[in-house]
Amino acid sequence: MNEIAVIICVYKNDTFEQFKQMFESLEKQTLKNFDIFVQLDGKIKSDLYSYLDNLKNSSKIVYLGKREENKGFAYSLNELVNIVLETGQYKYIVRMDSDDICMIDRIEKQYKFMEENPQIDVCGGWIEEFNIDDGSSQIIKYPEKNSEIIAHLAKRNPIAHVTTFLRADFFHKVGLYDTSKLNEDLDLWIRALAQGVLFYNIQEVLVKVRTSDDFFSRRKNFKRAVEVMQLKIIATKVFSFGIKGYIYAVLHFILFMSPSWLKSTIYKNLRG
């Protein structure tokens, strides 16, 4: 029996070609002993729907959840996590987005690390963002050790959600994603770190993440910006970041609501 479950959510904006590239990156993994669970979050494009049906019928996907109503990313993730946990079979849960690309040895590297470091509950890594409009790319690095990850929380999200490789027990310790949150991953990390759960980021690119020229304009959302600021204020209180934590929280809000060209410039120069 496989002890690794890969969970993937699909929604209406996902395309057949992007999902196919993502799925092929999983098929090419150097470690192949994992099962794939997919949840449809509402209606999707017909060609992608047919492709997923074929994958399920050929047993390349062990679970395909279908739902016509869109209930949100966090809700769909919780559905998949619960299904995986209910089997009692899986030791690890791996996150993957439907339009990104895994490095060929991503799962093997994370599996080996987690097997050798039983005290760690969540393993992430770096990402390489590639712009589908202009062909540019940028490596985004994340802090390595747990203490560095906590300290980095004051500035920005210190874990790339798409790279996470989690012990299944993590969700028994911390709980599921909060479906009321737009920033469900940041909320989950804060709750987990506050409970003493240990994180680690492999200092290599594990996933290639797709971006585009309209990335920043699409993410200009007042409710999301307020929520991130509130979460950063909570983290500042929990981890005693002091005045700098509150300053970062407010600056992040201002940046989030600033013009797209300014966000893009700051993002490219300060995030790597």
C-alpha cells in the first residue's frame, strides 16, 4: 500500500493543458509510490472534465470528487484531507496546485527528509515562478529552520503552500483549514506554529509556479488585504514580534492595495 496521498483541487478557471502539464510532472516523479486525490470545486471545462474521467477510469487517480457547486478552495481541501484521513492508510499528505509543475524528484526528496526527521511535521521548499506572458522567471526562497520560519512570519508567508509535504497527523494536531478565510494557508501555519508544530523548508526549488502579467491586479482584494493584516497582527501578539510586527502588518496592507505596477516592482526586487 502507498503511504503518500497527493491532494489537488480543480475549479472553473483551470485549463486542460495546464492540468495535463501538472499531472505529467507527477507521473515523471522519481518516487512513484503515491496516490492522487482530486476534488472538483464546481463545474469545470468539458475537455478537462473528460481528461479527469479518463484518469479515474484508468486508475491513475484513486479518487475524483465531483460537485457542481463552487464552495471554495479551503472547503475542497478539507474534503480531500478528510477522505484521506478516513482511509487510515496514508502517513503523508502532499499539496499540489492544478496548474503548477513539480520538479522531477520533489516527492522523493521530501519523503526521504521526513522519514529521516520524524520530529518535523511540515516540509516545504523554494518555488520558481515563471511568467507565461513574458517568459521571465524568478526563484523565491523560503527560510530553512523552524526558528527562522517563525521569525520570517512577521514579514511574509514563510511556507509555500504548493510545496508542502505534511504528516497526516498534522491535521489531528492542528485541525483543518478555516473555510471562512481567504488566506487559509497563512492562518493554518500561524495556528500550527503557535502549537509548537515543527516546519522545515528544503533549500531547493521543488515546484515551478505559473504567473502572468495580470497576477497583481487579480489579487487586489480589500477583504484579503485586511485579513492578511489581521493575521499578521495575531502572529505579532503570539510570537512577540513587537512594534516591527505591527509595522509589517500595516505596510503589507498598503502594498496589497497599491497599484499593480508598484506591487510588481517591489515583489520582483524584494521577494527573491
